[in-house]
Amino acid sequence: QVQLVESGGGSVQAGGSLRVSCAASGFTHSTNCMAWFRQAPGKEREGVASIYSLGGLTWYATSVKGRFTISQDNAKKTVSLQMTSLKPEDSGMYFCAAGAPSTICGGTYPVYLDEYDTWGQGTQVTVSS
């Protein structure tokens, strides 16, 4: 059974850092496209970052580029998102996702919601000003 479980969310003041992680099971995540999305109350879910570790490719939304880093630990089967210089507008539920074709993962390819068919339950990130 394919499963993604997020952890590591929390509350932090603006300018602080947080790390969220996603534990994957039931599939070979190193050959899959993995991504992080986020959703603020009343807003649509948006793509934040993606990684295709076999190809060494990553992609970041413009709003987080230079502040967030996505990484993958194939031995532990986890995908993490290190978030620094956090802003109140970074607040929301952060979701891990998998399933997009590797041919359109990372690099210049942005993430789209309908490309991913496996989702975690989400972890809350709150940034106060």
C-alpha cells in the first residue's frame, strides 16, 4: 500500500526556520517524482517544490526560491523541505505528494496538482509576524 506521512510542522516567528519531512512507503520513491504543496485557508493548493533524485533535478516556486530546499534521503525513504527566512505568507498546511511522471519532474517543470495521485495527510506550518 502506497503511503506518505508528513511530520515536522509547527509554529515559528517570521524569519525563523522549519523542516518538514515525508516518509514514503509502498513504492520506490527514489525513482518517483516527489513534491511539496501547501494550502492556506481559503486558498487553492499550490506547488512549492519538486524533486526527481535519480535525475538530480529540483524545481521551486518563485515565492520560495532561495529560501526553501527540497531533499531526498533514499536510504530512509524520506523527502524533506528545509524552510528558512519564513514569512507569514508561508503559513498553511503542507502536503507531500508523489506520482507525477519523472519526465516532467524538476528542472524547468513546475508542479501541477492533477499530476500527483498520492498524497499525505498534511502538516501545519504557522509563521507569525
